[in-house]
Amino acid sequence: MNFSDKLAEQIRLKNNPTVMGLDPKLEYIPASIKDKHYSKNTEAFKAAADSILEFNKRLIDATFDIIPAVKPQLAYYEMYGPEGLRAFYKTVSYAKEKGLLVIADGKRNDIGSTAEAYAAAYLGKTDINGKSIEVFGADALTVNAYLGSDGIKPFINLCRENQKGIFILVKTSNPSSGQLQDLLLADGRTIYEAMADLVEQWGSTEMGKCGYSSIGAVVGATYPKQLLELRKRMPKAWILVPGYGAQGGTAADVAKAFDKNGLGAVINASRSLMCAWKLEIWNAVYSNEEFDKAGRAEAERMRDDINKERENI
């Protein structure tokens, strides 16, 4: 089963088109967890990584039965060095043990053999001493395609070979995205529209039975007008939508990413789930030590909030 069909199956099974972003900072983690690991380890990076892993596992344990996927952002692991990458690897493994799809958010890209190496690391295998060994084992990866097709083909090839997926940056949620992405080309299209057309073209060979391709797009919830336009422009692409919650995107905003059947999009929330106990709706109910319970409560609220809008499409 290709990635697109796996994603559609999980969304339908759980009636939930959302993704939990796992972008941990030490400041998010309760003191009880950090104190336990720092008392065991004199090596600071190892203690930090172990704290992050326990934090992630508790969030996964609290939500795996109601969400289809998690999206760990690699930067939050790389900043803790090799031990941080160990925490990333173990987070991916644990999430998959719990039946979750894993989207590695690395925005990787390069040209030629370097792109092949990135693709192998996250979507494939590496040959070592005559053995082909899976590396990080993610189900999908976010990719920056602004180097063109020769930087994308290695990722698409492994999507086909290994039933994986990619989400290509098209219109990102950050405020300054328009400095480049909104520029007009000679043919009248914006750069993000040209990228959307390429996503649709590249994805045409990787279609799932669900009607969507394993080659998807990233479009931010903070640009709802463009989100609606791009849904029409990329009718066969899954749209990964960051920006819900902490960045200001609402359920009404993200609803524009879905098709008339309420399919075709996955909505990400990170801080609003990891730190749900801080939200006004939950801070009188849960303490920071109950971050996992608060995360589940917010994940259920988010699911219901978005599903209500999906029903009105």
C-alpha cells in the first residue's frame, strides 16, 4: 500500500485529519522528568535527549488511538547533537510501534547524489558492509524543491520503491514567505503557483487508490485565500497544513484545504498540543505534570473543531 493510501486509511479509521507536531524544547518538559534524567546522567546532552524522549513517549501514549500521524521537526533534535538524533530515531520507532505514521519535518534537498543521500536517510536504506539497513525509517519527509527536478527525483524514486511520501514546500506559513514565493513570473504565475503546478506534475505517477498522490504539498494555514486557490490547483496532492493553533490558523482557515468529501489535507499542531496545559481552556484543569492528559484533551478538541468545518464543506 502506498503512503497516500496509508494516510487516507488512518484518517478514515480515526475520523481525524490532524497531525501532532513533536517539536520539543527543554522548557516544555516538566521538572520532574528533567530532574530524573539529569540525576542519572552527568552528560548534559544525554540527559536532555532522554528527557525529550520520555516527553514524546508520554504524548504518543496519550494520543496514538485518536490521531493518525506525528511530525517530529528535526531541528529540535539536531540542536542536542548526536544524543538528540538518538531521541529522534527512538521517537520515530516508538510512534511506529504504536501504529502511527511518521512525517519527518526536515525540509531536506540538494542536487544529484546528495539528494539521494538525504532520501536514503529518511525514506530508504543505506548499504553497510554488504547489508542494506533502514536508517531513520520515517513514512514521509518534508522537502524543499526550489533546486528543481534533479533534487526531487531521488525522493520520488524512494517514495515509489518503499511506499513512502513527501510533502513539498509550496506556500509556507511564515510572515516573510511572500518575499520570494509571491513574486510574479513572466507568464503571470506566482512562484508558489509554479511550484504547485510542479507538485501536481511530479505526483501524477505516484497515485494511490484513494485518488491522491504520495507527492504532497505544504501550505500554511496563515494564508487561507491561497490555501483555497491551491486546493483547486493541486487536486491530486495531499496538503500538509501547518499554522493551526499557536500560529493563529483556525478551523475555518484550514477547512479550505479539504476537498468536497472532506479529504485531501492533514492539519498540524505542535505547541498547542505539546503545551496544551498552558492554554486558557485547560490551565485550570491540568498542571504541567499532566501535559500528556492536556495534550489528549486538546487533540480531541482540535479534531472535533476541524471535523465540524469539514462537515460544512
